[in-house]
Amino acid sequence: MVTDPDEQDAFFGPLGAPFAGPGRLEWIGVRPRRRASLVPVGEARAEAGRGLEGDRAFDLGSDRRQVTLVQAEHLPAVAALAGVPSVTPEQLRRNLLVSGINLQALKNRRFRIGGALLEGTGDCHPCSRMEENLGRGGYQAMRGHGGITARVLEGGMIRVGDPVKPER
């Protein structure tokens, strides 16, 4: 498996570089403490090496899971697989909801959202809370649709409506 961004570019050549266009940040949520509900906010300060101000992960010292992202286009699929009419970003317990760009293509890549530079660090696997939030089968419904984790490389403000743009 090729994980280094430079190796990815060499491996995929011209296929690995272009995106149809930038994505868009649709929603931001922070969790003030463990097991707390997410609080939707219109903007948040991302701090390098820490994550989003106001989120419980901010002071955990994680290098790989400072921010979690999920794709808006996956919400209807998760709802269908869970057998529920709809799913909200709060239920999925991710910090950022983005649309218009394939999050899986941002793993191991640097990308900008507003004034912050992030780097995708891996898959964001579902947790047992999905059974509580989505009902029986919620965990299985989220598999493959959980989004990605990221670290903040350069801090800055992010706001709902900001573009999501890969670097390079």
C-alpha cells in the first residue's frame, strides 16, 4: 500500500492529482466532553497539533485524530443501511461534514479548509455509539462510511461554507 503523498503521486501519476473542484464545509460540531452531544457551531478555531478549540480532543494530545470528517453524500446511504428515514451529522459524532470532494482521496494528503491546513491521517471507524444513535445495526451501517481522521498542521479559523481544497 502506498501511503506517502509523494509516492502516491508517483504511483498514480496524473490520476492521483486532479479533483473535479473544491469541496465545501457544510457543518461544524464540537464535543465539550466525553460522551457529550455535539454542539453545532458556525465557525471554529483549528490549532496546530491540537484540533478544534472547544472539542474534547483538543487537550487529548492525539497526533492522528485531532479532527474527524465525514462526507455529506454518505448520510443518505447510512440512513438507508440503518433503516432510518434520515441521519444528522450530530448522530455520526464527527467534527466536520463536507460535500463535493471524496474524503478517501484526502487520506495521507494535505488539504485546506478556510484558514487551516490539515492532513488526513486515516479512516474514522464507527464506534459503539452508532448503535445508540442509529438503532440496531447502526454500527454496521457506518462501516465504510465513517469518514477520515486528520491532524491540524497550521491553525486558523474554519467556517461553514469554506472550500475544502487539496494542496498541490
